[in-house]
Amino acid sequence: MTPRLTIPGLLGLLLATGGCGDPGGPDGNAGDGDADADADADVDGDADVDGDADVDGDADVDGDADADGDADGDADVGAPVVRIHVRSSTAPVEHLDAWSGQTPRGYASGYRRFSMLRDVSDPDPLVVFDHGDGFVEAAYGDGDDTVVGSAVARNLTAGHFTIGRVVMSHVRYTVDTAMHAQGSTVAGELDNVQVLSDGTALDGVTHDNGWYRYVFRAGGFEVPQEGMGAPLPTSVSAADIHIEVEDGETIFTFPIDVDVAPDVSTDIDMFFDMNFHECFRWEDQDGAGYADGVFDTEPAAYEPVRQFGSNSFAVQMEVGAER
């Protein structure tokens, strides 16, 4: 048999640029993990966290670190905005490998910051949105469309940008499995979460990069395990997406071809389009009681996971109505 992965090894592979299922956040309040109910990174509904009309505590009005881009100051009310969407599909696609696959449930990830670079040596990237240590959680079910951040258009910097960088806070997902132990096989599911960047608060507890929790569920019982040290993969399924860890943050980098014109008179919507059909893919093994097309597991080992993440990735731009 091909060597199987330990629990942290599996979790390290199960990363994505986004996810399906749970539309709410880990704190049950609209998916951004920041103790509010309007998903705009504040607790009083006015787009800031300290009452001074900005989200980074420095009374700025430049729209490049705004959690929701809807009003950095009075002069920006009603101005055209740029919205960043994560849009997903699970429409069937052809898989050219010989592996088995399933489409994860509850598959989602948190978006902390998005910036654009003119080139690889750009010393001053354009920050489109920045949620600080918070996040907006995007779900990857079929047809899901989540605005993960935005900015007032006229507060952005003009230029041509070729590289996008997204800081991810965490990833969560659920997959079906057949657990083999002590001569018995139990059909159940694995419900997993992994933190990708330091300072991420989930369920009221702050965790650093590498923390993980997985829960095996079957027949009304649960077997949880959590710890630190879950590794990261070097890439995900979409070949143009690259992963690096910098100062405790996991960064996904990908090519873009975007011209920014701050003097637009319409809203602009930028879509990250991804497909997640059977994107959790593994190599079937010849173990006792194992079956092809079933993700077979044991208490401390799994069939080798060969691919996870979006099958494809594309950036689309759409022009909205006149302001």
C-alpha cells in the first residue's frame, strides 16, 4: 500500500481558496467572526470598530483598509464602490486522473485581506480591503456568491495590476468516510477545521496558524481531536494558485489582469470564480474492508489525499449601474 497520511497531514492537504455549506461564521453571526450581525467588521453597524468611521483605528478615509467599503467618511456615501466576490460552482467537470472524489459539504474559508501588485517587485501593493484579524467567510456550495470585501473606487490607486494576493484565516469542510477499527467498519463523516493565519478567532477562541480540530461523527456519537502543527501544501488544485506563509499568515497568490480607474461612475464587481465538483480526491487502497470510491479511514490514518481545492480559478469583472 502507498503510505497513508496521519491526521495533521490530511488536514494540511485539505486547504482551499474558499468553500460550500455553512453560510454563517463560527460565531453564528453572519460569517465574519467579529461579534456583529451585519458582516461589516464592526459591532455597532456603522462600518468601523472604534466609532471613528474607519476599521484600522487611524481615522483614515482612503478606502484601502476598509472592511466593507461602504462609507469611509461622509464624502464617500453614495460613491461608486469596488466589490470583491467569491463565486462558486459544483457543476460536473471532467477529472482526468484515476482517483476517486467527492464534493465536500460545509466547505468554506475565511478571507482576511486582498491586495493587488503591479509586478512581483511592487514595493507598494494596493490594499483593496483589510479585515485586520477578522475575516469574512465564503461558502463554496453550488451558486454561492459572497462579497468578501469592498472599497470606495475613488480612494484606490490607478494602475495596471498583474498579481492578486489573498490572506486566508481558516478553512472548514466535511467529507464522508468509512472508518475501519477493530475489525468493524462504521460509515460516518469527518468534520474538520484548520486555522491558516495567526490571531484567528473561532467559536470565541483565538488560534494561531497550524491549529486544527477534526471530529468523526457516526450514529449519534462524536470523536473529536485537536492540536497544532498541521502542515500546508505547496499548491492547490488550480495550478496558477500558489501558497506561502509570511509572518504567521497564509497567502494565496494568483495572476490577474486588472486596470484600476478610480474615477469610474459605476460600481465594479470583481468575481473570483471557482469550481469545486468532487474536488476532494484520493487514491483508493487495498485495505481490509476497503472499497473503491469510498474514502476509507482508520483511527490514525487515511487513504492518500491527492488533490483538494478548486478545480479551476478565474477572475471576472462586471460593471454595475451608474451612481
